[in-house]
Amino acid sequence: MLSFLGDQVLGRDVCVYSGSVIDVFGRAGVGEHATRSTLTRMVGRDLLRRQREGRRMYFGLTERSEAVLRDGEQRIWEEGAVNRRWDGTWTLLGFSLPESWQRQRHDLRAQLTWNGFGPLFGGLWIAPGETDVSGLVAELGLSAHVKIFRAHADAGMDIGAMIEETWELDELAKRYQAFVRRWQHWETAEPAADEALALRLRLSTQWLQVVRRDPRLPVKHLPDNWPADQAEKTFRTVYTRLTPLAQQSADHLLDLVPVRPPV
């Protein structure tokens, strides 16, 4: 759903008719009940807003969902999957939580993983570059239990070995390789007009699922022939090839209305 909203709603100040969403997702193999449930859950989580027009219900972005989508847009199109501009800086985050705070510990670790951190030691996590997580720490109510520093490795430090010990590189590499195997065919194949939109939706979703798990480690310290570069080229090539037909289909299928300001 986030991939769909990022492609069709973000930056356009429009709301999309629920029936249009159901139609598009049906073409991608997602049932009506699952689509309606997702829309309802996202409204409940302040990721979508409802707007009624006559007898039809439309859905638009909230400030929260727009921020999430802008972050995804930056990760995919601006930062990319390969970190060639690392300046040697690391962000270190240490935390100490009471043993009974299992939920808070789980939430913190999940957020740190999403933001590119890996567990250097039990309560000490590390991420490449200057990663600002003070906001999420405050949102979780853990500011008093967390300390954040910027650092550089000692000259004798084996950064490559540290990376292999801290992050699961094999699993990440397999995800990139699987993505290439799944989509490389479409670098040259011609999609049918009625399947391009669903294909692009699957493509964007699968790519985001890969890059969201990638901490964007400095490429000079990664194994030779790191597969992220090839996977990103495949993604961009296929996305570009699918877009003209996909957008023609979207323009035909989607019922969009302008966002109304709150009364």
C-alpha cells in the first residue's frame, strides 16, 4: 500500500477512491477484503485520512504517512543502495533498560535496525555515518536510558571484520541476488499494457523490502562484487521501462479528487 501511495498520491494533493485501490490491488493478486482491511488499519494508525465525496469514500495522506513516504523516496532515489560517500564517521548508541522492559527493548531494537544500526555488543549499537535517532528515542520515551555518540575507528581497527560480525551480510546479499533473479528478465521483456501497473507495484514493494533492511554500509569495506549495485541497476531499468504503460493504466483506472482543507 505504501508503494502504491508513493507512486500515485505523494506530492499530488489528491485522495484516491477506495474502489480504485481495490481494482489495482486485485490486478496484483490482493483480495478485496485484505485491501479494505489495510485501508482501515492505516486510518487507525494515522497513515491515511478519509474524505467522503457523495456516496464514495476517498483516502488521502496524513502528515505521518507523507513523512514515511518521503523517507522511502529518499532511500530509493537519492541515497541509493550503494554507499560510496562514507566519511569514516560512525554513530554509537548505548542503552541500558530494566529487565522487565521487554516491549520497550524490542521496539528500540526494531527502530534501530530500520535506521541502519547493528549490535556491536549487547547494549551498544553502531551505524555508519551521522544517523540522527534522537527523535525516535524520545518518541519511545527512552531518552533517559540512551546515550548517543559520534566516533571514528582507530587506525588499527579491521572495519571489514567488524562489519561481518555485526551485520548479517550473507542474508542481505542473498536478498539482492534474489531480486535480480526475479526482475532481470523484465529489463528487456515487453509487459502487456494491462499488467504493467501491477508489475511496477510489485517491483517497488520488493525493492523497498530489500533496501529497508540494508544499513548502507561503506562499500569499500564490503566483500568484492557486492550485489547491491547490480540489483539497483535492475530496479531502475525495469521501473523506467514499466512506467509509461503503468501510468497510462493508472490514469485510466484511478478516480482521484483534490484534497479538501479541514473544515
